[in-house]
Amino acid sequence: MIEIQKLEKHFSSGWERVSIFENTDFSLDDGEFIAVVWPSGSGKSTFLNILSGIEREYAWTVKIEGQNIQKFSDNQMTRFRGKNVSYIFQNFKLIENLTVKENIDLIIDLNGLERNFSTKEILEIVGLGNKMNSYVYNLSGWESQRVAIARAFVWKTKLLLADEPTWALDSVNKKIVMQLIGELHKRVGNSIVLITHDDEVAALAEKIYRVQNAQLELV
């Protein structure tokens, strides 16, 4: 699914050169669900942007589905990402003046995507069957998070990137969210890369990686 070879990524902080990755190899198989435990500080968003093809300033090879995404033009990368990558964002990124249904359907309608579920089905699965026509600005944070999860799984995608999807939750609700993500993953068979700083959350994935010494190390 994903193959990274000899990845190098650095940035400057004042006079200091900081390494996010140095000569790093990484692979993700079809259908794998992994968690990456990221230390406090920068780099997390950069890694997700590399996997999604938003970040193009790095060295050596990143392949998704056997295709070297560095060779794509910006337009080709946008089309590829639109059909192959879904997201659960830390801050949800819902459009508040649209309904729940409109937030879920918008990307599908714009890109002509194939569905895993109807909008009604996915909302029933995440426990929001009665909120389809509610406006996002009327939802609680917990309900907004479920909409974000529903939106990420409703259409057929090879790769799901989840950025701290449990960051504002207590231990009980963290487990509920992770169980929901795990159940949907089993139903649709996509590959998931979940970034977290929380060992308790990471333990609910199938494999755990930790970022140490500018490397991704399997725990």
C-alpha cells in the first residue's frame, strides 16, 4: 500500500537544523491499521502531509499503490488524493453552516466517488441516525467527532489518515472512538495510519510505531 525508502526531511528552527526523518524506511500493507506514537513537538503534520502527497519537499521515494507520487504533477496528485485518501482531522474540519448530511456528501458529490455506505447507513453506525438534517453548528463536540468519523469511512478509499482523533476525550470515550474506528476498519478493509501521543490509544491499533531518533521504529 505505502512504501517509503530512505526518507529525509528536515526543517530549520532558528540556527538549528532539526531532523524529522533521516534515511528512514517504512511500509504499510493493504488493510493494516497502525498507530504512530509521536512525541511532543513538530513533525506530525508533516508526516501526514507526506503520506497524502501535500508535502512534496523531501528526499527519496514515497510510493502509494505502487505509484511514485513524487512524479505526479500537482493536479495529478490532487486527483489521486481525492480518490484514495480520507482523513479524520484533529479539529474535525466540518463546515458549520451545512447539515450533517451535506458535510458527508460534499466530497463524494464533488469527486464522483464510490460509497461504502449510504449516508443514512453510516450515520446509524456512528449513532447519529437522527442528526442527518441537523446543522453542524448545533452539534456537540462529541457529535461532531462522530460526523468526522462517518465522513472518513463513507466512501471507498485505500488509505485513512487520522490525526489525534481522541485528543480531547476522557479514557472511556477514547476507547469508544477507537472501537468505532476499529469496527469500521474491519468492515471496509482500508489501511489506517493513526497519529497519537497517547499510548493507551495506540494500544488499540494492530501495530504500533514510535518516532525516535528521526526513525519510525516498530514497537
